[in-house]
Amino acid sequence: MRNKLIIVILSVSLFFAGCFRLHSSYVKPVKTNAGKQSIYLSEHKVNIDFYGDYLFHPLKASQTPYQHKEYIQIIRSIPNYRLLFCAHTIIKPYCTTYGIWYRNINRDSLARKLVLKLRESGNSENIVTELTQLGKVYYSKINYDLYNSKYGLFIHYAEFISEQGRDVYRITFSTADSNLEWFQNECEGIISSMEFR
């Protein structure tokens, strides 16, 4: 009995050691000469430029338009992650973005796991995956719609997953707006600026 208890305690400890908690802190952007906001993740040597109308904030439902509990659960279901930033536009149409860092997984494996979790949810539609290059970086890109029961509508997501060495970065954008041409231009314009320094 005692050996079983020790095994359970060790298993739980190892699980939580491998999973990082979504934290409430956020990266403060620096304004550029071009009127954009530059996010430099010094620990990871990653830089991304966002447009001037993005507000960076802690991950809180009160500050995130159309925050989706099921989407947060999908983030938590793939271990060894850390939330790097959370932001949204301050004028309509709203666009929300998350930056997530993973270790001990590669880009394609993370993309496959994400698609599997989306299909298992039973609330996703129109899942489309592709490998694409934007700027200097290759991405596994995943587009899909995920039903948000709290608001009674589908939220459209665009995920961009890249890797640099042993690190994998997942930059997610979402909107409730139906103008997906605007949304794709918004996402790809920002993602094209991503650089590893």
C-alpha cells in the first residue's frame, strides 16, 4: 500500500513538473518608429511586431473578448507549455492573440495533437492544416472554427506553429467576425514579422 502511495505521489509530481501554469503576467511591448508594438521575448530570443491597436494584458476573462473555456482546456491538455503573452485589438472587429511556448515536442507533433484534440472536442468545424512560410519562418498553420457555448457562436481560429531548435512556438489568433479575408491578412501580417535573434 505504501509503495502504491509513493508511486502516485511521484507520478503527480512529475506531471506538474512537466506542465507550466498559464500565468497572469504579460510581456510589455515597446513602440517602434513605424507605429507598431514590438514584443521581444528575451529569454527565447524571439521578436514579433504587432499593430498599434493591440492591448496586452493578463489572461483574464474580464479582459479577453469572447474568452473560450474549452480553448483554454485544449491549451492545457498538451503538456510542457508556458503562456508568453495575451492581447486583443481595442477596436472592432476584435482579434485576440495568444503566444505559447512548448518544450520536448516538435512542430508537426504539436500540430497533430492539436488537430486530434479539436476533433475529440466535438465542437470544432472546418479544420484545415497546411505547411506555410511567412517571412523567414516555416509554420504548421491550422484554421478552424470552435463553438463557444457561453456566447452561442463559432469563433474562428488561426494557429501558427513554428520551431527553433528544441523550442516550439504557437501563436494563435481568433475572431468572432465573419470577414475572414481581413482576419487572415491581420494574422499573416503580424506573423511575417516573427524573427529569431
